[in-house]
Amino acid sequence: MSRFFKRTWAEVDLGKAERNFRRIRACVPDGCMTAAIVKADAYGSGAVAMAKVFDAVGTEMFGVSNLDEAVQLREAGLDKPILILGFTPADCAAELIKYDVTQSAFSLKYARELSREAVAAGGKIKIHFAVDTGMSRIGFVFDGKQDQTSADEIKQASELPGLETDGAFTHFAVADEPDNPFTDTQFARFERATELIAARGVKLRVRHCCNSAALLLRPEMSFEMVRPGIILYGLTPAEGMPMPIELEPVMSLKTVVFQIKTLSAGVAVSYGMKYYTDSPRRIATIPIGYADGFTRSMSNCADVLVCGRRAPVVGRVCMDQCMIDVTDIPDVREGSVVTVVGTDGSQTISMEEYAGKMGTINYEASCLIGKRVPRIYIKDGREIGELDYFRP
């Protein structure tokens, strides 16, 4: 058993990740490619391990947010195309060339800077043009008013030395809201954009706009490629969104009880003395706190699971520890495993419930799980690897 099973750890089930990927692929048209999104350390699950899973089951591309994430995959031996969906300083062109990484181009000014640096480095950079259809984040604007100008600028960018046009993409703002018509508006704008680009002689090998929600709810918008992200990890894109497939949460978060004490009535627990026992209570201390991603907002409102039952967090969450009330769970002992996210017996705390107690979304909650929390990789119920950020 891993030495990590003595403090706090995350378990990541690679078998569940494989099954999620296969179910997602079954939702999109035949021949449509997949770019597995592994940015933000694969939403907290460990980018290299997850990318290797998706590579083995057939993804055609990986999506990351920055150059460091791309280089991490390359140095781990992954050789499929990698698309950086965000910004890379133009003076990093030599690294983009060295590691054969595709870069998003979001303006003519940026394309010119990238071109100049690529020529100086003596190579070519593949680019995907980012098209802003209403997200108002990055990209050439296609809003019905600036379309011709943006298409002209993309034409100019495509002719710059040192750049090789490979594709174009946009990003939906409300694809997880099935009744919101703005997704149709964005799709129509993207179709129009690609038509105007093509009319100027710019060839796009691949077009893509579907994020997790869109590929599940609007597969007819798939074009040549889709970009699943959160659903690869078994999490829903939005609370209440209809789910046409079964997803299995990949990650669980666990810790242990390391001290139990019985407190008399009227005793304060933790910083600020915001919680007092109302009767004699059995209080357990567990080694997880806000430095691990178990945020202070969990104080006096969250539950954890121990011995198959719910135990409330009492008092303020500390940086490295917090306290739970196990008065009504007599089987709890020092060394008992505590499930913070996941299933114990008939009880489950989902990432969505966990995030809700933080006042945020499952995306953020999974990304916040700290780097001092090792990731333990399991498949078919047994441990097959581990990721220790401090002692790799």
C-alpha cells in the first residue's frame, strides 16, 4: 500500500477515464476527431497520466492552456498534436517549433509578432485561428459587423512567413444551457466566419467549436473535431444539465483520522471560536486544510464520510487540518479513512456537492486540490502508479 495512505491523497481511476472517453466518442459523428483537454493538470487529475490514457484510447489531439503544459506532455513522450488554447509570448516561438506545438492566433498583430520570431528561429509554427463569436475572450471578432475586416486579417495572417495555417475554432459561452438560443447564434457566426475565410483561399484542415456540453447536447455542431474537457473526468458541465451518457467521476479525495478527543459541553473548536459544543462531543482531527484545497468556506457547513456515514466539519478549517464531529459514529478510530469526495458505503459526496459548499463550480473545486496532495492512480481496484509533486 502506498505510503501516501497515511495523510491526504487523491485517488484517480484510470479505468473510469477510459470508459468516459469511449462513451464520449460514441456521441459524435463518425470520423470526427477528438482533442482531449488536459489543461490545468488535467483538471487536477495529473496531466501526463491522463494524457497517456486518452492517447491509448484514440484521441487525435491534446488541448492545453500554455507552453509549459505542452512541453510537459512532449517530455513525457506524447507525440500527438498539441494545441495551446491560450496565449504564448511570441518570443517563445523557438520552443513552439522545437516541441512541434500548435498555437492559437487571436489577432493580426499577434500573428505578425509570432511570424517574426518564427522566421528568426528558422522554423514554422502551426496555428489555429481563434474566432470570437460572442464569448468576448480571445479571437478575431465575427459579430455580423466586423466579419469582413476579421476575415481579411485572417487572410493576411495566413500568408505570413513562419506560420502554417491548420485550423480555426470558437468557444461557446452557454452551451450548457439547452434552451439558450445564443449557442445557435455563435454557431451561425462561426459557420459564416469559416465561409468567409475559405472564400479568401485560406484552407482550414480542421474546424472545432464543441466543448463538453455542446458535443453532448449539440453533436450536429461537431465539424471536424470536438474538445471534451470536464466530462472526460466524469464531471457534469453544469448543474442540472441533461446528460445523455453515463459519466463516472474519476477522482476521489481521501484523508485519515489522526486524533480523537471527547470535549465537554461549551468548549470552542478552532480559530475564532466560531463553534462551541452544545453537549459532550467526540471530535476527530483530520490532516486536510485549505492548503490542500479544502477551503475555509467549508467551515461549519461541509460533511465528510467516515465508516459509511456523514460527519460534519466543525469549527474553522485550518491551513493543514480541520475537525469533524464523530459523536454518532462509534466505529471511528484513529487511522480510519475519511472520504472528502467520493463514495463510502451507501453515501456519496460528489464533486458538485463539494464545490457547492465552497460556493463555486466543480471545475474550480477539482483544480484547487493542492500539489501537496499526491495522486494515486488505480485501475480495476488496484494501485498502479502515483504522482508526488514534491518527490517525483
